[in-house]
Amino acid sequence: MWAKGKADYKPSGPGTANIGTLKNPVFIEREEIPGYFTPWFWQALEIWQAFNLGLGLPFSGAWPDGPAYLAVIIRICESEHRAIMGEQ
């Protein structure tokens, strides 16, 4: 569902959605969309939002003290945010 570059949404027929780049569209059924918003997704978004607001990381210590997946979460969310806002 996450695509590199600017994501476009175009209805592609009854009951489907086209999410992705023009060169690499990702087709999913509308009823599948809620399945992408898992508890993990919301936790990842919360981590990025807190970091983006300047509240820091969700643990005490420096970057090397935390799990590597936090850096991945922040990098993916930031990339998608910039793509949505038209900065990439």
C-alpha cells in the first residue's frame, strides 16, 4: 500500500481502489482497506507523530539504544508525509 513517490488515488471501478504510483499501481478491494489499519499501523503512526512533534523517541536513551524498527517507522512515515504534502 505504501508506494515510493507521490501516491495517487483514482477510483478504478465499482468496489476497487487504485493506490500507488502511476507506474506501479496497487489495486485493493474497498472492503480490504480497513484491514490495512491494524493496531501495528496505529502504533507506528503514533510513534512518528510524537517524534515529528518534537516529543522524542518512545524510550530513554539515544538512537543506538533503541530497536532498529523505530528508525524504519520514522523514515517510512516521513517519506509518505512528504509525498502527500508534495515535497518529493
